[in-house]
Amino acid sequence: MKKNKKIKEDLSGRMIRIAGYLFISFLALSCLLPFLIMVASSFETEKVLVLEGYHLIPQKFTTYAYEVILQGNSEIVGSYVVTILLTVTGTGIGLFITAMTGYVLQRPDFQRRNKVSLFLFFTTLFSGGLVPFYLLMTRYLHLKNNYLAVLLPALISAWNIIMMKNFIRTSIPHSVSEAAEIDGASPFVTFIRLIFPMSKPALATIGLFIALGYWNEWYNSMLFLDSSVEFRPLQLLLYNLINRAEYLKNSLAGKNIQVQDLPLETVKMATAVLATGPIVMAYPLVQKYFISGITVGSVKG
Amino acid sequence: MESRDGAVPIGKKKEKKRSFRKWKTSMKKDMPFLIMCIPTIIFFLIFAYLPMPGIYVAFTNFNYNGGIFGSPFVGLDNLKFITLSGKLGGLIRNTVLYNLAFLVTSHVIQITIAILLNEVRNKKFRKLSQSFLILPNFISYVLVGLFGFAIFNSTNGILNAVLERFGNEGVQVYSNPGVWPFILVFVNLWKGAGYGSIVYFAALMGMDREMLEAAQVDGASTIQRIRYITLPSLKPTMIILILLSIGGILRGNFDLFYNMVGSSNVILHNSTDVLETYIFRAMTNNFQFSTAAAVSFVQSIFGFILVLTTNTIVKKVEPDYALF
């Protein structure tokens, strides 16, 4: 094999390889660049940012924006607590239910597995749409301004269950369950004692998907949590800040107030850093699972 | 009913009894499994199935106090209104065109990245570039919107700074509807290319090594190898991914459009409004629940028909690729 490589290194191959290095380096850089600019701008003075624009390295280094965010009764600490609580509970409960259902649906001795699968799969094809969902949540379940409105709808997804099902089917042989059940274990006990611990890689991947969903959640928060809620999830806080800052700026523009004195732009960037930081920090740790997860779970149900 | 009806022939009765007993024993066997499914079943009943009849709002003149079934029925008036006002046509056109553009561009670039990554032999470079490429997939669209504003705004935006550096005039991106299709396609690529390329790259990893070696021994050039072995081996993955997307071609990516464009930038709506954003605005800004539901109704029904049709056709042509 090594010999072959040496002999058959043709011109077109070398060109493609060089093009590959260049093209992919360019794309990788363009993916990274916005993050670098975001961090740099959060340490910039407001004046420089507004008048001179964005830089890769802060022209005048300051932590003023972070001080503004963190001083006093800071909203962001509450947001962190809410987001972390939502992410942890949501991922915990969601992952357990997803794994349990995925396990049951791949058991060949479960005769109604196709019926249940169809019941789940149908929801990915047809939905009532936003209006009935909104009315159900607010008018009938009375979840307006309740964190449950953010927690519950994102708990389970049919895709995750299908992925989990494929994982278990391909990685844990059915004889494991059979052996356990000959020894008198019920399917539930088999799942808890054997299958759950055995599917750690799958749990890590799908858990990551669910956790990421909760951390980045802003849509249901925006729909169901209004200003009477004291602590907003981080992404909603960021969303409000982006839009509220615009609003503030507009309303101040006509009043002869020095807009530059309010660090609006840098505060946005600093909040973005704080809201995204944990993900980017955790990223190297979970990246392995994430990539293997995309690879193994694949698409078909 | 059966028990009261004395005229039922005895044989049939027995058969009924037997099939009932069969059902009972199979039910007994399935019971532990069904119990384990209960949380999932309840979840989907409440959050997916319970809202479905609520689509009825599309045929009422909805008021919040009356609720879904207490509001006056108006028949097809809402559907007539959205169709005749021309709104619906434009929204469907935008949604479909955007999705088609997303579909084509993203698969082309994802496959290109996967193939180039496969040719690049330096493992460290592969790993590092993959982790950078997938980074945008990890962040929320709220942040994507903030990045967009940092790049495109006309006061201190990066784009204008670069243009002016090279002696060009700055542009007013947020009041120029014509450039938005390109921007949105670009941002969609940026956010999703890394993720998609890993799916394709995984398919390449599972490729037949022997065939590649045989081709090399026979003196195939790299281009020939890519053209006749690598690309065809990606076909099944590509077909399944595209089929999945075709079913969702009427579903706009709300997060992308809403965060990039903003909810109140009316100048851009002509070229950037998709079904999802319209439905959302109609409901939350203007409280036109009935109009929103009518648009939603059309979207759901046509989307559903589309999935079924594609699947039926695929099943006839190439049964292996059918989704269900």
C-alpha cells in the first residue's frame, strides 16, 4: 500500500491535495474568525468599537463591559442559574426517556413496536402548527411565564429516539436482554441494570444534542416568558439585549445624549461571550462524541 | 354488541373469542414494553397530537376568550383572504426557493469538503479543521444574528470597513432587499457545512478500500478515482439526506431568518419573509390567530402531501431509499 502511494502520486492528485489544504484552511478560518472578533470586541472600549469598528486585537483593552454586566443585582447570574437548571433537568429526564423508548422499540419480541414507531414518526411529518401549540400551552395548560413551557416541549424528539434505537440495535446484541430475562429480570430492570450502562457512547452523544438544544434555546423562551419573569434563559437575555440596545440607542439618538457613554455594543459582545463561553469551553471535551454521534446514528429509521 | 346479538353463527363467535384470546396473550407479552413507552406516548399525545385538531382555528374568526372551539366558524374565509391578497403565494415562493438554494449549495459544499478532507492525508490537519468547521453548529442563532449585525451594519460594520479600505463606497445592507438571498444562503452554509461534511466524511470512511487500491494499481488518476469511486459511494447518503429535506421544503428555518433579518425590518420582508416568520409575526405582533393558523394549515397539508408523494415515487423507483 505504501509503495503504491509513492508510485501513483500523479499531478492531478497533488493539485487536489494542495487545493484541499488551501480551501479547507480558508473555510476553517472563516468559521473561527467571528468568535475571535467577538472576544476581542468585548474587551474593546465602546468609543473605539463604535467609531473605528471591529478589530482582531482590542485597540484599547478594557474590562468595562464585563464590569457593567456583573455589577449590582446582576441579571446574568440569575440567567446562568436558570439556564443551567433547565439544561441539567431537561437533559437528565429527556435522555432517560429517550433511551428507554429507543431500547424498547428495537426489541424484536415487542410485537407492537412498529405501531409505536409509526405513532412517533408521524409527528415528524405532520403538525398542528404554531397557533394550536401556542394556544395549548397558554390557554389550556396555563404555562405562560412558567419555566415548564421551556423545559417540557424540548424533552423528547422523535429523531433522537430513532437514533438511540439504531445505536442500541447495532451495538448491543439481543442475547444480552434474553440472558438477563431468563435469569428472571423484567425488561425494565434489564434496561436499568444492563442496557443503560452499556450504551454510554450513545448516551453521551444524544445527551450532548439535548443539552445543546437547551443551552441554545430561545424560541420557546421568547414565546412563553415575558418581562414579568425575573430571570430569562441566557439566549433570551442576549436576544433582548441585542434588540433592547437597538431600541435604547434609537430613543437616545434624538435627545442629545452622548450615546458613546453607554457601552451598548461592547456589552452585547461581552454577554455573547458569557452566554457562549461554556459551550466553547466544553467543546474539546465532547467533540469526540459529537462527531462519532453524527457518524453512527445516521439518518434512516 | 356481539353478546346481545343471538343471530351470530357459533363458528364466527368462536373465532372472535379465539382472536380475542390471541390479542390478550400478545398484549400480556407486550405489556412491560408498552409501560416503558408510556412517558413518550403521553409526551407526544400532549405536545404533538393534542394541538392537531386546533388547526380548526384556520376556519374560525378566532378570539382568545372564546378559545379554539368557542370562536365563530367562518369557513374558508381566512384561506380566501390569504390567497387573494397574494400573501400566500409570495411566502410559499420564498420558502421553497430558499430551501432549494440551501439544499443545493449546502450539499455541494459539504461533499466538496468531505472529498478534500479525504484527500488531505495529514491527520492533525483533518482533526483541527473539522473542529473549527463544526464550531458554528454549536452556537445559537441569536449569536449568529449578532455576528450578522457586526458584519453588515452600515455604521461600524466589518464589511463596510473592508470595502472602504479598498476605496469602495460603503453599502446599506439592511435596506437593500436584493442582497439578502445571498447573505442568507451564505450564513446557512456557514452554520451547517461542518456538520454535514462530517456525515459525508463518515460515509467515505466506510468506503471499499480494496476497490480504491485496485484502481490505483490499474493506474487510475486521482480525478478518475474521485469521479468513479468516491462520488458514487456518497450517492446513498446524499439521496437519503435530500429526500429528508424535500419533505421539509415548505418549512422555513425560523431561527435563521428571524435573527438575521429582525422582526421589524419591513423593507426586507419581500425578499426574506418565509412562511414561519409570517406566521410568527401574524400571531405575536398582530394577534391575527386565524390568519396565522390559515397559513399554517396550508403549510402542514401541502408539506404532508409532499412527503407522501416523494416517498411513493421513491418506493417505486428505488425501494431501498424509501423513508417508510
